Amino acid sequence: MSLFFDIETESEADLKTMSVDAYAAHPSTRIERIAFSWAGNYGSWVPALHGEKPSAEFAAAVRGCELAWAFNAGFDLTVLLAKLPDIGAALRPKIACMAHRSRAAGVRLKMGSLDATLAVLEAPEFAKKDKASLAETGYEWAAPKSKAALAAFRALPPDVKEAARARYAAADVAALLWLDQALPPLTEFELAGFRANFAINRFGLPVDIPLAKAVSNLGRQISEDANARFLAATGLNAGQREAARQWFAANGLALPDMQSTTIDDVLAKGDLRADLRAVLADYKTVSAKAYQKFDTVIAYAHEGRLHGTLKHDATKTGRDAGNVFNGQNLKRPTRDSAGQAALADFILAGGGAAEVAAVFGDPAIACSDLQRAVVRPPAGRFLADGDFAKAEPMSGFWLTGEAPIGMPYQTVAAGAIGQLQQKKSRAQFAAMGLNLDLARVLGIAVDDLYSMPVTAASVPKASAWYAVGKAADLGAGYGQQAAGLQSSLAKNGVEIDRETADALSASVRATKPATFRFGSAVMNALFHAVGGKTTYLADDKLCIEPYQIADIRGVRMILPSGRPVSYKGMFATRTVGFGGQVRTSLAYFPEAKRAADKLNKKTGEIVPGKSLAKGLHLGVALENAFSALARDYLYDAAIRAIADGIELVGAVHDELIAVVDGPEGAAHLERVMNTPPSWARGFSLSAEVELWLRYTK
């Protein structure tokens, strides 16, 4: 039997500005009511905090259930473990997450409200949840959204408040029961992944809070000082981007935009006037606001550990959803590990902006360099970082049967020439079959690309090179045909005719023929699925099928792991592309809106101004499949690592981060990660594990 439950809490703490763990542990946080349904019976009880003994019926339900379904299980379970540890511990190995389940089905479920999902699934009796009567009592939808509303609710008579909570909790549980009938069950892999992600978040990333506070204070002072100088020089705040660009132009410095890469290139020029260099450097310092990253760490840390927002699932496109701390989104340091450690010690010892500048250079860069280093293990232990390098492209090669040709680009457009100079061999680009066409289009001799300085003047050509190079990679560029290449290059300041675009597109397709054949097969299968047909691809490793949940129709890719990537409300439509070309393409609705509400029923076209539909072309479909498969490979390793007793504290893109006692712990993690999943026939990734005293990758 399954248990369905929902908890209602009240607290002086603000959940929006702290982690769930900190909210749960806050002394003012109280569980006001637990509503539940088990074996067809409905029950509700107020915890012992209010003097009522735990309900025998609920205790029996917890003992007797095989699986516990909660609306937002991560939140509910964290609060239960903090306030009612016996109940939380009993539910912990059994719990699943309704939000995760709906997202896996391609239905958006907003945290804190069942409205979006229930409306799209046509369950108005639960979606309304008696809003009118709740409003009469002063109880707002989901929770009071302002201090005034919260104060007004607390001022109500106890019996009125209790009645409002009871009705609200009962509606939540009734909605959970209805959703259980409407949504398909989670696969065993998805359920195991939810539990693994919950365990990772319960450990939390160990962080150096004193360092985070010291760098935050230093960074804020640096930013305020730079803003004061910028204001004195220009009369503007750094947030006035366009006005700032016009000021620089009036003073003899024309900038195409105010992007950080553009500013970096201009600052690298040796002939820039000293006064303009100082003002531009101050603008860059204020715009970066590196200290805000440390403020986030401080706000979300609890007892020296950084816990996420409990999104234990992938995105709608199959990628890892991540959490509030995602190392991939933090800037890479310019210093090595030893340099970061020395800088951290210097700032902790009280080094101010002037002292940091004298010893370590630009203090703003110094602050940015410590974004990742703020993560450190407890004293006497180590961080073990296991890296599945090239997980996405290698997953793509496995599905398509294509042989790897060099590494994909890992750089932004303005740095493309630098990337070429540093890491790309001429043989690799010759193998791509692009150099001759690119040389003709860009007006650059191929050999000159190895000596061209990376400056503001070279950025447009670097961007154009990047746009075409990206099309040859295992990324979104795979969908770019001739017209798409024309459009991409035009956006980067390079105009080409259709004949040249056709030649470039043919060169790109010729570099990876198996991948393009596979991509065409995927698109054909998606079109067929819209018409109701199921197709198996890649030696039956990938299944593309239609599905229907309540009134929602869509298409999904079933990955080798068994996890679905869903495209809700997918339909075929005619679109006008670059140059006025009309083509048939696919689109779907990533948000929780019914497709029928967004289409012209007579023509089948999207209603202008109302559509939230998103186009799906070859590149996006392949990228979703490859990144989703890479994510599943990583989480399969995470599930096995936790089951093997490894203290896993983070999962970032293609990395697992664990706290270990030494080299033996790192070797243990490496053995687990190098064991391929049972569902990945003939496919394995080689993991490399490093030991660190700070997270510096």
C-alpha cells in the first residue's frame, strides 16, 4: 500500500532566503498539521508540538506503507527529520516525490502550488482548493506571501486558522491521490536517483564560512569603491549599460557592447588611454559583483554545509537540474591550488583591498578566484573529485556509432581564436574538412589563425569561426543547415551567400556522417510519434514514442536507462526561416499549458502572441539525448557510490564530489565510477579521481 501525505508549516524564518535544512532547523519552524491518506482512508493530525499525541492511525500507515508519496518530498522529509525524527527516519527509505514524478512525465509542477499541474490535467475540483473560503479566513494560497498577510493570518482566532489549514491540507492530499492515478509511476532508476540526490543533499557540500564572509566583505568594499570612482568619472551608475557605452563612445572609445569578453579584450590592448582604462576597469569590477556568490553560499549554508533547494530531478530536457551551488557556474580560478590557498589565508588574516592588490594583483580577480575554493573538506579529510571527462560527446558517439574527431569547442565566441591557438592541432581541423571553406569565407589564411592576436577587432571573425565550428560539434549546432549557418554568421557580422552556406553546411555534414544520419532518424521518429507511431533506434537503445496523460498528448524519448525525456504537446507546424524559406518543423510546450489553447484549430499554426511553444530541431533533439544519457551515466555511478558507503556531497555536470579520508577513499570512488551501468551495453567512460583540500577544478 502507498501513503500519501502533506505537511503544513509555519515559521518566522524566510524559506526564500535560506536552505530547506536551515528553515527546518529554525527554532520558530513548526509543523502545524500533517494530512494523509492510506488504504483509502483520510486522516489528519496536529503534531505533539501542540499537545496532541501522534495519531496511531498515521503511525500504522507509516509502518505499513511500501512507498510514501509527498507533493514536495524533499521539503516534507527534511522538515520531518528535523522536527519529528522518528517519523522522518521511518519514511526516509520509502519516500518518493510527486513533483519529480510529474516532471518526468513532461508536466510542470510548481513548487508550493498544485495549480499548474492540476489545471493542465483537468482536475478543477482540486486545483481550486476552495480558494474563496480560504480567502474569507485570510489564509492565502499556498502560504502568506508577505509579512502583512502573515501577521493578519496569525491574528485570526485559533479555530479559524486551524479550519483553514485543515481544508488546505485535505485538498493537497486529495490532489495527490488524483495525480497518482493520472501520472505514470517512476521507473526504478528515477526513484533510486531521487533517493541518491536526497542523500547527497543531506550530506551537503562542506564550506569555509569564515572565508566566504571575509571574501564577501572584501568584494563588497571593492565593488562600492569602484562604483564611487565610476560615478565620479561618468556621472552614471554601472548598471546603466547603454548610457555607459555612449559615454565611452563620446570619449573616444567605441565599444560594440558592454559584455565582459569585449571589455577584457579592450583592456588587453596596450594603446588604451590610461584614464579610459581606469574607468573601464572600474566598470568591469562593479559589473562582476563576485561577492554575491559568497553571499549565496552564506545564506544557504547550514552548520558548515551547503544544502541545495532539493530539486531532485533532471530538467525537462534531461539535463541535471543542479541546485543552488553548481560548481560549473562558478568562475574558474586564474591561480593554481597552492596560489588559491595562499590567497585564502591572506584574506582570512585580514588582508584588505590595498594589501591584496600589492601581493596578488587585481583584488576583484582575487575575490573571483576563491569562488570554488570556498568549498573545503572538514579538518583532516579530503575532497575526492571523480570526473567523467567528455561525458556528453562520448555518450553521443555511443548512440550514433560515430568515431570521435578531436575535442568539441569549450570556449565562448570571443575566445575561439585563442582556443584554436592553444589546444587545436592543424590535423584535427583538417579532419573536420572546414579550414579551406572557412578561410575563404572569413578572408583569413588558415596559417594566420595560429598567430592572430585576440583583440576586439578580431572578435567578429573569431565569433564567425566559432559559429561554424560549433556546428561540427556534438551540440545544438547540429541542426544548422545552410540557412541556419547564414543566420548564425550574419549575427556575428559575416555575410555569406547561399552558395557558400551550402558548401559550408555540406562540409559540416561530411565531418560526422553517422551522427547526421542518426539525427535524421531521430527527427523522422519524432514526426512519426506525433502521428502515433513508436520507433526504436540505435540498436534498440533509444525508443521514441507517443504518450498521453489525462488530456496531455506528447512525445518522449525513452533513454537506455529507462528514464523518459518528454516533449509535452508536440506538434508539426510550418515556419518561415531565414531568407523566407517555409519548412515543416516540430514544436512542443515546455510550460504547463494545454497545446489546444495555443493553436489555431483550423490551420494548426501557433496563435501569435500567445504561444509558449518551443521549436525542436535536429540539434536540440540530439543535444537532449546526449546530455540526458550523460546525466544518467553519472547518476548511476552516484546511486552505486552511496550504496557502497561513499560520502557523496556533490554532483556537478560530469563530476561526483566525495569527502574521503585519503587515497584509499579516492581509489574506492574511482572503482565505483569505472563500473559501467548494467543498461549501457558496450559503453564505458573512464573516470579520473583527484584529491583536493579545496574545490579548485
